[in-house]
Amino acid sequence: MNVASLVLRHAVTRGSNEALREFPSGRRRTFAELADRVMRLGEGLAQVCGIKPGDSVAVLSRNRIEYMETYLGCGLRGISVQAMNWRLSVPELAHILKASPPRAFFYDPEFTDEVTRLQAEVDCETWIHWDRAGGPSPFEDVVARGQSVDDIDHERGSDPFIVVYTGGTSGISKGAVHTHDTALGAMANNTVGEGITSDDKFLLMGQMFHSPVLLAINYLTHGCPVVMINFKAELALQAIEDERITASMGIPTMFQNMLSEMRSRTWNVDSLRHIQYGGSPTAQSVALELMEALGCSLLQCYGRTEELAITFLSPEDHVQAAAGVNPHRLESCGREAWLTKVRLIDPNHTVIPRGSSEAGEIIAKSPGSMVGYLGRPDLTSEATWGDGWLRTGDIGRFDSDGYLYIVGRANDMIISGGENIYAAQVELAIQRHPAVLETAVVGVPDELWGESVMAFVALKPGETATDDEIAQTVSAHLGSYQKPKYVRFLDELPKTSAGKIAKPLLRQMADSD
């Protein structure tokens, strides 16, 4: 199969229907316009730029229509897209590009200064920018010089489609390679989990250099229009209200900001059918507040760049928890996704039997698993277990009903007085405090206990809390030995380029205290 061809077929069945819209600019493409431009772009890349199947192009841009056209135009021709994170520094970008140089580099003129510096360091034949208004530009020239042909072989299942770079929480940003087949495997899991319908209208809030773009493409393959924004809480709510959005996906921080905005004024969000959230631990109170405020079904996804859908906590689980039935399941990340198998392995890499409550490293296997890290077979081997299983580095446990609970990272465990303390468990306990917006826990040296728990906490606007209150909240839900010895309040916790909390920076801050 070919992901792009599944989108383009709607040029026949829904040609005059809107496929893409930028908000708030209003720039748009119908399915017929999108198909024409995508085919022209694919042909132009081959005829004008000499880019052939098996080559790759890199993209540096915020969300915009041309970015999606590039994904689809390249995918149609068996060319992969290296989606570059514009939040990275120029040296970081250069390091990635030097390791796997692309044949062409597409970019928004906003990043001209960064690109000028990259051109001095990266061996790339073609540099193409697009124009902010969609007018004359080298990109439009390539599209104009290509022909709208649809008589080529689109079967590209095993060809690389997209290279998504990890958040780099370990200090190494790795390019997870997804083929057309693995992308479609992940899409199938999401289609079942979300219950996508042909009447949906999807709001793309996450950046297109990361995995949310595949969810947006999934909606396009179903003939659903996609509205794209560059996230701000007020902008997201305005788009939902004005465009009558039915579905979206975001990380907890996004929804926390949207909830804060909704407390200050009234928004019409009654068009929403469904919201997916994930990316970091989410407090029960936040999930319940989100469910009440948005008035739609919720789906929690546990996944990674390498394995896009591992487990789902279903809408039914959320409804039951809100009604007081098994509310503890909101602390879990649900059950295995439709096409995914999940197992736990112990420190000796032996599979822990199903039905055991023992914690172990989570491993997963599905048609949506990456085929490897770009140019790093050594790291691919380290991330693999057995026959096609991917190691997540997360520690989890199953309950008797098959729900998976994350208890921490394999490299994020604190050992205090001989007791193992998993940071994720402490973080979830701290989030029960009503004033807490977000938190992160690290271990710090302790002469007596070996390590002690230090918590970094950001409070909701206008809220207050004390060190003792945070510690008491943890003690009320976990053993006393797991409560933080130190609490440091910050206006905002530092984030990685993927929007995740940057624990290495917090550890540096802790070491400097």
C-alpha cells in the first residue's frame, strides 16, 4: 500500500470537499486541488530535482499546508521525509543531517538564518523554501513544472515514508524510520481506538515534525478534512468553535492550558465528538475535568515515536471512572491496542508471565513498529528484543484485568535506603494536589539514604502550595519513604524539543542547589 494514494483517491469521491485548512489564515485545499498539487510535486521532484525513490528530503517548518503536500508528494514517489524539529539548535540539526544527508531540504523562510548556517555545514544538493503567502517561490516552481500524472506504481509498502526524531530526553535524538506499512499499522490501531467516521473534522494541534501528523494523515485517508494550527490554547479553542471540530489530539500540557482558558471565558465546543491525549502521565483530576469541560469522549494513548500505539484507555473506561466505577483505571494507560501485543521482561530479559503483578520493562510488537533508527543499526539492536519486539525503557505492571500501569523509566528509578522508588508513581501522587499544574521527580544524593526524592512543581495560575502540602499529598497515597525530601517550585518546568519535561536539565538544577 501507499499512504499518499489512500488520501488522493478522495479526489474522485470527494473532490470538491475541503481537505486542508490553515487556521486562522483560512488558506485551504480541496481534495481535488491537493491531489493535483501532490502529483505535480512528486513529478517535479523527479524531473526538476532528480530525486528518486529511496532518496530522502528534510523539512524545517511549522505547521502549514505545504508541509502536508511534501509528505504526500514524497510518499507517492517512494521518497522519505526527515521531519526536523525546529526547536532544536543549529548544531543539533547539523549533527542529525550530517549523519544522514538528505537530497533536498525544504524550509519556511522564517528559518532562513538557521538554514544559512546549516548550508555551510551540511552536504545537501538542493535547498527549497516556500513562501508564507503561498505565492511564487522555489517550491511553487517545482510544483508548476511537474505534471499531474497518475499512471505510476504506487505500491511502496516497505519503502521508508517518514523519519520521526525522538525527543532526546536521553540526550540523543534518534530518527525512527516508519515505512508506509508501519504507518498504516499505526493508523489502523488509531482508527479502531478513535472510532473515526467519515463525518469527522480533525484539528491538528501537535507539530508536524512529530507523530501527531500521522493521525492527521489518517483522518485524510478517511476523507475527513484537517484543520491545522500552531498551538496556542486560545487559538485551539477558537478553531474548535469556528470550524466545528469533532476530533483532536494533544498532550496534557496543551489541555491544561486550554482548561485554564476555559475557566476565564465561555467557548462553544459542543461539536467535539472525541479527544485523544497522551505523551506524559495525566492526573485523574485532569482527565475528569477535561471530560466534563469538553463534553466529549476521551481516549488515552500510550505510545512512543518508535511504536505509535501501544495501549489505549478507552472512552468507556473514562465514562465508568467518572461514574465512580473503577476510577483507579485512570491511573493506568489501558489495554493493548487492537494490533499490538505487550509483554513485560525482568532484568534478565525473561518474559514475566501474564497474570503476574510483578513489574518489568514494557516491550511491544505490532505492524506499527518502526523498522529501525536511521543510520544507527547499533541503537536499533539495543532497542530490539527477540523477534520484532521493541523495548520501551518504561517499567510497568499489569493488573488482573489486563490494564497496564507505568511505574517509571528503567533509567529513572530512585534507590533510597535500599527501597526502589519509581519517579512516575511519585509524580502521579503529587498531581493529586489540586494546585499542581505539572511536576517532575528526580533523585538527589543523600549521605544517609543514598538518594532522596526531589520534586519540581509548577502550580496552576493563582494557586499556592507549600513543601509540606506536597509531601503530605504523596504520603496519603504512597509509602512515606517515597515522599519528596525537597520541593522546588518553578513558574514552568523546562521542556525538551518534543514538549516533554526535560529531566536532565532538572537534574543539573538539583545538582547546583
